Amino acid sequence: MADFSVGRISRRGFGRLFSAYGRDSRMDFWIFVALVFGPLIVLQFAMQIVLAFPSMDVLAANARGDAEASRAMFESQMKGMVSAAYASIGIFLIGALLLLSATARRLHDRARAGWWALILPFGLFATGLGQARRTAEAAERIPALMEKMERQPGNPASMIDWVAQANASTHGPDWPAIVGGLLLAWLAIELARAGTDGPNRFGPAPE
């Protein structure tokens, strides 16, 4: 019976970070993905909270009910979100590099060349950069939109329009992010499929 213990999978995965030789089963691979990305997602979440949290001066001014202070606090939070979005790219690239060899071995189990694993860092970088740029663009537009909202309060239709304006891209389609996302989707489907039966050109079936 196959051993699906987390300890064994962790030792094998981290012990073969620089070895793409051989094949990995679906179960081993996806448990290792959880072991790598689980802590990184917690780190990203904590980083977003820290970066988006306004300074004590801004909080004190906002507590006094100052409208200008409220706007400053919101702008500070948006700047923190932009910083967190760019920092998240680095965090997920670390995860992609830790998973590169394991991804190649999982692709070997599908009888595919391991170099397809390079889609993982490229796709995460392209989609992450696209998201960070959209966040930065929204942060630049929001102060002007907030002024419009203050001049025209209580209009639901206008609020929907302002949300659309805040999230609209001024540079057209982000083709690197679109291509990266499509490639990541293909890779995820491929990695989730069963391996070939018996030995293949990359070695015997994983235990």
C-alpha cells in the first residue's frame, strides 16, 4: 500500500529540490504543493495586513472625525495594498522555484518533458505583475473618484460607475497576464491528471 505520510512526502520533496530525475505521483505532488504554498499564503496574508495598516497618526486623526484624515487613511491603505501586491510576486516566485523540480517530475509521470515546468514561475510572475499593476492604477484613480462621490452622494448608479472606473485598465488588455493565466490553467489540469501506466521514458511508475 502506498505511503502518503506528510513526513515522507516532505522529506522527499525538500530533499530533491534540485533533482528533476524520475516521476512523482499526483498525491505526493499535491501534498508537497500544500506544504510549500500553505506557509507562503499565511505569510502573504500577514504581510498585507501589516502593509495596509495605517500609521497611528492617521488613525488618531481619523478618530476625530476629520474628513481629510479619512481620505488620508484610505489612501494610505491603498498604497499599502499596492506594496503588498508587488511583494506577493516575490513570495509566489519563491514557491514556484521550490516546486520547479517536483513539477518537472510530475510532468514526467504524464510522459511530458520537464521543461514545461518553467510555465509555473513565468505564469505566476506574469499574472502577479498584472494584478499589481491594476492595483496601482486603481490606487491612483481612487482619490479623484472619492471627491466625485463626496459631491454626488447617495446615487447607487453613480457608485457602480465609480467602481467600474476604479478597476478599468487604461492600457488595454494585459496580454502577458492573459497568456500566463491560460498557461497556468493548462499546467494545473495536466498536473491533476493521472500518470501513465507502468514505466515510461522517464523511469518506472512512482511508488
